[in-house]
Amino acid sequence: MNLNGKTIKSALIVTLALVLTACGSTPQPTVQLQSNQIGTDKKVAFVYVGPEDTAATTHIYGAGCLLCYGVASALTSTLDKHLEGTIDATELNALKDLVIQEYRQYNSDMQVVTLNTPIDKLKKFKGELGFAEKDFRPLKDTLNADVLVVFELYEHGAYRSFSNYIPNGDPQGYVSGKLYTIDLSTNAYIQYLVIDQKVQPEGVWDEPPTFPGVTNAYYQAIENVKQKLADAI
């Protein structure tokens, strides 16, 4: 992972924003899929939002200062090189295809769409728990749909926790994201599922250059997410 001052500063800003958000709000609980809301009498659209960088890498948490983050990044640099060079978007696309396949069991006419406006640019929705934070309702006419299924993947590769610059443990296989389904008339969730899958590598993990333990843990995390998605849909 090539780091500069701008990259480190951006990472710290994102981390701080996430911490402040977590402190100031109640997390949205899981919402079990209301399958009667996505049947053939509904027009259902599906959108996939993948990570900005599809290559896998090590995601560092807990390194709370610039120096700490720099030290942590140096400790993970060899693993980063392996992950970024060998794992691309193939497994993420497999997860996306699985979600589409599972939903089409209920509605074979579900359309895969691309949003003209990124989700983070949509207006905020002033609702309570059970409603999306962004206002998806204008998409009802734009997409000509009653329901929108959103599958977002944020990070994949490895997860490593630090206390400042001291590792809390080994890197773990890692996939994070979210699957949710929205009633475009009310902006209510008719499904909500957080994906935060971490798998501890077996045995000694620090085996460059191929890091088989961490690599296998990543693929196990992918398989665990596939099972979680299949069980939820």
C-alpha cells in the first residue's frame, strides 16, 4: 500500500467520522426480508455498489494518530502487496450474482439498474429506525419501480486491529457491506442486513510472499457471506 500524507489524513478523517456517527445514533437493527413485498405484482430493481478500489488490501482499525497509522501501514505492507496483486473483484461479483439469483426466485422480472445519482448524493430522509437514511422515493418514477434492492460492498481483503501502533492480533480474512431493500413509496426498509465477516487464519499467518493462512481466511469469509446472504433472502 503506497501511502502519503493526504492518504493518511483522509483515512483518519473517515475513521473519526465513523466513530462520531456511531456515538450519535442507534444502529439500524436487522430487518428480515418481507418476501411478499417483492413478488411478481411488484416492479423490483436491483443496484450493486462495489468498493472504490476493487483490489483487496489490509484495512487498519484503531491506529488513531498519523504516526500510528504510518507504523501500522508499514507492518501490513507486504501482506497488502500480496492481496492487491492476487485478489480482484471476481469474488465480489460472485456475491452480487448470488444476490440477484436469490431475489429472482421471488421475481424473475427484477431489473438490474445503474443509478444516475450516487446513493451518498441523495437527499437525507428524516425518518426513524426502519427507514433508509437517504431519500430513495424519487427513484420510484426514475426507475419505474416499486422496490429497490441495494447491495453495497465496502471493504474486502484483511482486517487488522491496532491499539495505536501495536497490533491487537493477527490479520483476519474480511468482507464488509450491506444488503437492504426499500419500499420506494414510503422509504421503509423491507429488508436490512449488515455484512461484517471476519475469519481468523489457522496456524501461523505471517508467511510471505503468499500468506496462505490469511488468503484462505479471506476465501472462507467470502463463503460465509454467501451462506449468510442465501439464508437471508
